[in-house]
Amino acid sequence: MSVEPPLVTGISPKEGPPGTRVTIRGENLGAEPKDLIGLKICGVDCYLSAEWKSPNKIIARTGPGKGKGDIVVTTKSAGTGTCTVGFRGYFVQTGPLQESAIWIDESQTLDRLGRGRASSPVVSRDFENPLGLSDEGNQGKYAEDILLEIFPEGSGDTKLENFDSAWFLLENHHGAGFDDLKAGLQYLKRNSGRQKEGPLAFVKTNLSTFMDCQETMRTMHEELIRDIQANDGSSITYQLENLLRDANKTADSLFQDVLGRKDRADSTRNALSVLQRFKFLFNLPCNMEKNIKKGDYDMVINDYGRVRSLFKDTDIAVFKKVYEEVERRVADFREMLHKKLLELPSTLDEQKKLVRYLVELESAGDPAWECLSNQQQWLLQLLTDYKSFMLPQVETEAPPTPSQRIAVPGFSLTSGFKTGKNHSFSSTQSPEQAGWKFKTPQRVLFVEELTDILTESFPDFWKLGQAYFSGNLILRETERIQKIDTSKHVEFKKMASDVIQLFSNLMRAAFLPESLENIDPALRKTFGEWSESKHDTRGAWLPHCVRYIRSCVGALSNLDLPEECLNICQELAFDMRTHCMVTLLKQAIQDMKNLHQRESWNVDTDDVCGGITQLPLLFENIVNETIQHLHEVVMKLKPGETNLFDQRDVQIEATALCTQLVKEFSNCIEKLAFKGDTLKPKKQTQSSSVSAEEETQEEKVPAYDKRLLIMLSNCNHTIQRAIPRITENMDKHQYPETEKIAQEAISAFQEVDEKLFEAYVEEKSNPIIGALEQNMYAGRFNWDECLKPVGVRSYLKEALMGLIRVHAEVFAISPVLVTRILTRVIVAVSEEVARLILCVETFNLNGALQARLELITLQDAVALYATDESSEAVQEALDYLPELKSEDKRFLEDLINNFKTRMKFQLMCFKSDPVLRGPAA
């Protein structure tokens, strides 16, 4: 039955910035976590953050998508789905007083050079609705992406320089009429008028204070008048005035020389006023220091260029002295920039800026090439140091516990050794992170970390080199391009190749040490010698490592690298894929060797397959899961990758391993059939005592003949149904030489089938044959002295009952095997009865009649399962007997009919075979 494609019917919340945790609800969102293989929100792949909860619920975090988009879920079982809802992504503008973990472009909100007054971070609430119109809600509102298309360089934010009034009106008042807009304009004018009336309003508000001041001054004036009147009308300041006049005359006489010097100072001041216009030069050293502390390097370089153009060749001593101080400060600035350029890790944009600064300051040498050389050495050292850090920890690696996970798809290890962060070997992890790192094998951590280092840092190194050789890196503001040494292009390719080669060799040393055998031993030792841990779980984690390496190689392939570098990457990915395939197949073969430990001997019977245990299904599951896992991890090609089976040696090895994997189950069946009573199922007990339930489980191992029959049925089911399905699955996944694998596997199973069949036939026929002669001559019976027959004797009835028991036992387990087994047993019984008759020397007439009765009765009873061999044996015995008279023939028929009547119920099983033959003729 086909599975409906995934359908997303709800998401909460419906909008948010990047990193928003959303809950997705819908239908058919995957039967299990492994079924979910893709999740896109607003066109951005969010699969790594997706957490599958149920077929109707997924929790994830949004990516850097902008605008409204779809939520598309992809499952392995149903493919790509659809949605009835959408999610709107947007970017939050961080205010000047808000904390932020990332760099915020404030060029539109703050003066870059700091020459103007910064705007207040507190914005009046009137600007939220400056026109005073009612809120129209979100119905029919223009989407932000549509407004960006109409006004590509505008904004609806009233606080930004690129504010566009048309954007603002369309975004907030698209439904307002012309009259409403006129009313809003009047409202805006009134608010503006109120702001202009601010001082007058202040006075009105504080009028009482002004009146108190006036009253105080009037009181002081009245007191002054009363004092004058009390002194006979003369002012109280008269004496003070006289004293001041005398002091003024004395000062004139004393400071005559000072006044002369004052004139000379005025002339000097006039000269200094001329120099006032050059205050920029004198303030420059101090301003440079301030701007460097603030990080405003562009301002420093612009000021230096201006001063240099004006005062570089001046002859004025004071100007020369200040200019020398400026040059000294610029030299220190160059040295600081050079040190900062060599500090890593650093972003690509930061490195480009520093190189441009040094070029514009005319730094000695080639700053761009120094940056490239330093970054290459840093990458090489980083890879080598992490190898040295991880190797000692392998020796102390603890064994994994059963509760630890085998694979961690999509999980990102958070360590302190990440590029772009702090590349140190000591990390401050939380206890949960430290516990997880402890559970993960060291080789896996090594792969994750090295691929992260290369994926995050190498692209910046390569792009920086490409910008250097294209001239974009050192383009000056004067549009003049500095001369580039193109001879270094080959050297740069060698530098890039060295980094890629070291990464490849470190990976090979950890997983493929045999691939480095052609390298000098001393050099090979520098790549690390990874010891084999007793608790090594590389096989389980190897697909996870291959995913990381393939992802890293895919990221590097998008950089337009030289062919030599691409070949190194692709060869590493190819060899790791091959190693993963071989390891997983060998691991599956080992699981198949231990499969007998999981046999429970519980037989499940149906009308199609007959009776089988769980073993054939477990065998089929192991093979198909291995095939599917290899297809997902190794076989499915990515751009630029080569099919593994294009190489003949890989194809031969894969065919051999697949053949061994399928054939190994035949050994398991043979082992359980012939040695099942000596094999104990694998148990995991928490104590040394064995429970009663475990003892009962051991007692469930059936007897030898029952084991042979059960395993024969399992073998038949494997040949007829399991192997064709496995072959079809291999063809579906484009495995090579599937017909050869199927033929060799069927041949092995047929060989085991023949062994089991012969053993079971022998086990069932021997008791019947062994009792025939003894029971035939019981009571000293003599064919030459036989009395007149009264019916079929007991020995033949017991033989027929033995055949009935065989029929019942086989039919209960596997009806399809009844004919095959019963015909062989009947041949053996018929031949033994015929041999006993042929060994008789003489018969009297009654003895011949008795022998003929029993031979014909045996022949008629098992006629449905008769073969040429059984018929020939009985006929030979009949021919050996003397001929009957006509009256004896009638008597014989009566006896035969009487036997058939009495044994009708017992012989019913021999009259029809519903599986193969149908009713007897």
C-alpha cells in the first residue's frame, strides 16, 4: 500500500528571526526518526536541527531565510511533501543599547567618523504613529520583500537616513484616503508646533517661580533705598568708588611696561591666528591615538594621507617637527596592523581590510603574501597539533556502554577546538558535553574536528589567495592597482595542495594506515600511529565519519580548486567509502556467524511459506539493512564522485564479500541442525545465577530429527523466497554481478539442503525399516507353514503407522516438503519389504497369498507417493510369488477391501496432497 506524502498543516510560531525554535505539525511526517531525510523552511535546509517526535510532530530551528516561505518535509518512505501553511522569516534590527553576539552594521544609524552628534537612543512614541491615524492591522498589508523590490535603496524606518515616505505610507497606511492623509499632515504640524513652543511652555509651567524671584529683587531694592536715606542721601558705594579710582591710577603707573608688552603680544597673536587654520596638523597625533583606540582605522589613514600631501615637503621647522611625530605614530600603527594581520583565527573580511590598510600605509614587503603564508602555516600547525592532542587519549579510551548511541547523524560536537573560536586543547565544557565527548570514540572526534577546521578555515585561505592574484585584495582608493608578483601563483597552489595533502594523510593514518605504506617511514610516523583499542567501535561509527569526510570534500570541491587538490580529496573520499563498504560487509558477515545465538526454535506457520523460525527473516533483515545502509552512506553519489564499482578490484572484493555474507547463513543452518543441542543462546545476565525462565529457554531446543526438519524448512524458504528478494534488492541498488552472487549462494544452500534431507530421511526411515524383519517373523512365523490369511498382519500396519507419523510431523512444519520426504521414506520401506519377501525360499499357497496381500496393500496405501523405484521393488516381489488361482484372487480382493474399510481413517493422509498433487486418482 502506497504511503501518502508528508503534509504540513501547522507551525508555531508562524514568524521569527533565524534560530527560532518551531513546532511543525502535520500528517505522514515519517514513521521513525531514520525515515526523516529532509526539512526545508523558507528554502533553507534545516534538517540538521530537526528533531522527530512522532508522525505528526517535528521540532526544529529555522535558518537564515527571509520573507514568507513553505515548510517542506521529505521522508524516505513517501518522498517530498507539501504544506498548507507558511513561515515568515525576518532579521531583527539591533538597537544601540541592545547586546549582540554578532557585528552590527551601524553605518546607517551612527556617524561613522564620529564628527556629528549621535542621535538619542530614546525615540519618542509619537514617531510610532506620526500621522495619528488608526492602526490598520495586518490584513492586506504589503510584504517586506515586495516593498524592497519597489524601493531597493529605501526604508520605512523614520530613524534611518534612507527613510522613504512612500515606503512608510504603503507599509503603515496603505488603506488611508486622501482626506485622512491631510488630517494626518495637520496632526504632524501640530505636534511640530508644540515642540517649538517648548520654552514658552516651560515659562508658563514655572511662572510662580519667576514671580518669587521678582518679589525678592523688589524687596532688595527697597532695602537699598532705606540705606541711602539713612546715610544723608549719599551712596554707600561712594567711598568704594574713590578707592577704586586711586587704585586705577596707581596701576597705570605700575604697569606701563606691561602695556607695552601687551602690544607686542597682540602682534604675536595676529601671527598665531594665521596658524590657527593649521590646527588640524597639530591635533593630528592626539586624534590618531584616539581613533586607533576606537578602531576607526579608515579615519586614521584618511587623515594621514591628507597631512602627507600637504606637509611632506614643508620647510617650516615647526611643521617638520609635528610631521615627524605623525610619521612615528604611523610607523607604530603599521606595526600594530601587521601583528594583527598575523593573529589567527580571523575572518576573511577582517584580513582583507588589514591588508588594504597596510598597502595604503605603504608598508614594506608584501602584506597580502605574508598573510597567505602565515595562514597556510597556521592551518598546517593546527591540523598537526590536534593530531598530537588526540593520539594520547586513544590509549586511555574507555569501553562503550550499552546505553551509548551507535550513530549521531546531524549532531555537532561543541568543543573548544573550533575554528573561528578558541583553538586551544583545554575546553570549558558543561558536564553533559564532557560526558558525550567521553562516549564518542577518539577517532570520530578527530574526524569531526579536522573536517570542521578544513571546512571553516580553508575556504577563507583559498578565497584570500584568489583575491590576491585577481588584484581585488589590494585595490587602493585611488583606483591604482599595486604590482602583483604572478610568479607566486604556482607557489600558492603548492601551499594549498600541502594543506589538503596533510589533511588526507592524517585521515589515512587514522583509518587507512596501509595506504601510506609507500611513504618514507620517518615521514609516515609524523602523521600519527593510531593504536588499536581493545574497545574499538570504529565499525559502528565509520559511516558517520564517511559522511563528515564526504561533506568536507564536497565543500572543497565548490571552491574551484586545482585538479591536483581535487584529486587528493576525491581519492580520500573514494578510499574511505571503499573502506566503509568492506568494514560494514565484514561486520555483517560476523553478525551472520553469530546469528545461531538468536535462534528461539519458535516455528511460525502460514499457508504460503509453511513453518519457519525467525532466523530466515533475521538473515534477510541483516542483508537488506546492510545493503540499504551502504547505499545511503557509500553508494549514493555526490557531484564529482566516482562509482565504487567502476574499479574492477573494488567490484571483485564487493562481490566476494556479498557472496560470503549470503552463504554464511547456510553454515548457520547446518550448525543449528547438527549441533543445535550443544549451542547455547547468547545471554546477558546481571548476576551469576540463572533464572528459571532461562533454564526453560535452554530446554526448548528440540530433538535432533525435529531440528533437521525445521532447518530444512528454513533452508527451503531461503532458497525459494529470501535469496530472490535479496537479489532483487541488490539489483535495485545497482550492485555488480548479482546473478553470480545468487547462483553461488543457492548452490551453497542446496548443498546444505541435501545434507539435511538425507539426514532426516535416514533418521525417519531407519526405525521403520529396522522393525520390519523382526515384526514380520514375530511368533516364529514361517511362510511355508502359513495358515489361511484373515487380514494384513501387524508388522505392515506398524510400518504404515510409522509413515503416517512422518507425514504428520512434516506436514505440521512444512507441507511443501511432505512429498519430497515421504517418497524417499516409502522407497526405503518398499525396498526393505521386497527384500524380505525375496529372501524367502519357499511359500505354501497360504503364505504366497499372505505375502501378495501385504505387498498389494502397501502399494495401494501409498500410491499417491509411489515412485518408479518403489513400484519396481514391489512388482519384483510380486513376480517372485507363485500365481494365484481365480478363487484366490476374489478372496484376496475381499481381504484388501476389508483392510481399506478398517484403515480408511488412518490412510486418509495418503489419499490427497493439497500442496502439490491434489486428490488421488
